[in-house]
Amino acid sequence: MAKIAAVSVSEKKGMRKTNVDEVFLAVEHGIKGDAHAGDWHRQVSLLAKESIEKMQKMGLDVKAGDFAENLTTEGIELTALPVGTRLNIGEDVLVEVTQIGKVCHDRCAIYYQAGDCVMPREGIFVRVLAGGRVSPGDAIKVLEQQQ
């Protein structure tokens, strides 16, 4: 079963995020209190726990939130989800995949430590269609791809 492994926020962009007990996703905004929320297509970022584990195997001391992702997932291949795919998270939240990967204009601290960073290749971004609370352990269901 695909699920949320961790939820994380930061007050400023360009920094590691702090793990919290729950977050609230607001429609067409993102996570309340997070620096990356706003009126754009990258409202919430997701990265798989399995991607973080790849970096740990390279010897890095990293954990959920360290790649500036908001939602750390487990048991779902995020990069296999086409843009337009809708995901139900927990009871109420509905999000739509808007971007897979990203271009890093500045090398992050992780890159300088390891010579690599998984977020640009394996992270995805979503916009919020229906809001609500999300906590670790919440189920993730793939619903459909919009055309």
C-alpha cells in the first residue's frame, strides 16, 4: 500500500524542511505555513522514501525533509506518474501531478556532500484540488490521469 512516510515544512526557500505531525493543504495554494506554497504549479513537492534511501546507501546522513520535499512517500513510484495524474491522500485531499523533476539552478548542500541529488530527477510536484489534513501513515491512491 502506498502511504505518506513524513510531512515537512520550512519558513524559507532553499533550506531543508522540518518534519511535523501533520500539515494542512489548502486548495490552489499548497501547505499552509510552507515557503513553497502559492498560486503556481509547484504547490507541494513529493519525494519517495526509496529515493532518500539511495542517498543513504551512498553514505549520506539524510532523512525525510532534507531534500526540501513536503511529502515523503512510501510504496509508490512517483516518476512513473504522468503529468495530470490525480492522487487521493488520506480522507479528503486531492492533488494533481503538474511536474516531474526540476532543474536545479544552484547546487544544494546535498549535491556538494554527495556529488548527486535525487530531488531534481525523482521528485514530483502537485497542485491542490481538494484540501485537508495529511499526516504520516495516510494512504495514497492513484485515481486517474486528466487529458
